[in-house]
Amino acid sequence: MGAMRDRWALEVGRVLLAFGEIEHQTHECLRQFPRDTIYDSVATMPLARRLALIRNILEGRARVSDKVLDFIKLLKRAEDLLVVRNAVAHNPYVLAFYGDGGDLRMTDELATVKGNRRFTFEEIAAAASEAHVVSLALVEQFCAIYHQFSPARVANPSVKPTRSGLRPPRAAYLKRSAPGNS
């Protein structure tokens, strides 16, 4: 049983790590994309609501580039994977027995507490791989579209994103946030 549990632990860990990266990316988006300062009000929203809010912000723009549309698709993929993330985060790994009396079969699975959904190891492993791909693609696409939404970039088109693509250069940020500079 220890070896079976260990293989699950690896995939469960991969799901949780990927979603940690997705969570982080939603915070970066909500700091950068809205035209108004809303981050403090929405930072504690559940992940599903943050993903939907970011999609709504981006879809509400007058002109949406193909790269932004790709980013929106990734957000939707992350939303779809939340079912697995929530199951992994809030439900037990179990040994289940199936059969009709004399012919019992044992399997290991992740079962929801309510009992309405069971996930096989293969489903969790596939979701872990997809969540990892989505998390990496979200960062890549965020860097590709960052310049379209950065408040410092919109105010001053000569401001370039940092190497990580996540924040404007410190001097531009300080200039923008200094008292009297709205």
C-alpha cells in the first residue's frame, strides 16, 4: 500500500504546485490588468471567481488581440481543471472494493467526501500534467500581453517590462505612484 500511496502523492503534489502557480498568476493579473485599483478588494476572492473576473476584464476591452484571446482560453482551461484541484485538495485517497459478493476487486482512487465523484490515478496524473502546462503557458502569455495593460506602460509607452515581464521598472512605478501622480 505504501508504494501505491507514494505514486499518488507525487501526482497530488504536482496538481497542487501547478495550481499554486496559477493562483500566483491571477494575483499578478489583478494587479496589472484593471484600469482601476481593485486588487485589495479582490485578492481574497476564491480562485474560480478571480479567474472569471480576469476573463471578464479582458473580454470587456474594446480591442482584444489574438494573444489576449489565447490567454482567455488558458484561464478557461484553468477553471475547468479546478474540479480536480478541489477534489485533490479536499478529499481522501482511498482503497475501494468493488464486486458482487464472491468476486471482489480492489482499486485505489481519490473519492469525494460526498461520494458523487471518483478519480483514478490516471485521471489525476493527466490533470497534473495539464495543470502544469497551463500554469507555464499562463506565465508565458501574461508576459506576451503585459505591455497592453500595464498602467505604467499605458501612461508611458516607452516603459518596457522587466525581464520577468511581471512589473514595470521601479523608477516608472515610483513615478506613477508618487502623491499627485494619478
